[in-house]
Amino acid sequence: MQLTSKDGNMVVDFYPVKFADGTINTRHIFKTLTFAGSTQSKRYINQRDMTREIDSRVEGYGYEVTDMHTIPQLYNGAYACSC
């Protein structure tokens, strides 16, 4: 899923992730935060945190859903969190 701010400067992307063997990771989502076309952060978050963030940004800050990402990204342990 992709969320875009009202002015279009801030974009938050959420991607499903998969392991090297092709199985989908049902626990984590890969999140990227982009400001003015420049990537600011990349990290894994859990499903619950993604749902809360989407609700907050859409309901509270007027972000719009601008795309749906369905192609899983390869899990990279370097970005792993302790979620």
C-alpha cells in the first residue's frame, strides 16, 4: 500500500515481504518513507503497527491511498527489527 500526503511531499510505502525460499512473511511489512523524492528510511514493522499507522495517517492527517503494493520484497535481515 502507498500513502501520499495532501501536498504530495511525503510518501509512505508498505510492502509484503518474503523469505529467500519464496514463503511470505506473515509477521512483518517492509516500510519505506520518502520525502520530496528522497528515501528517508527503510525498516520492517509488524502488521499491527502498519494498521495503526495507516489509520493515523489517513484519518488524522488526510493522507490518501495512492497505490496497492502486492509484489513481496525479499526479506533482508539487515533491516530487521525486534518486533
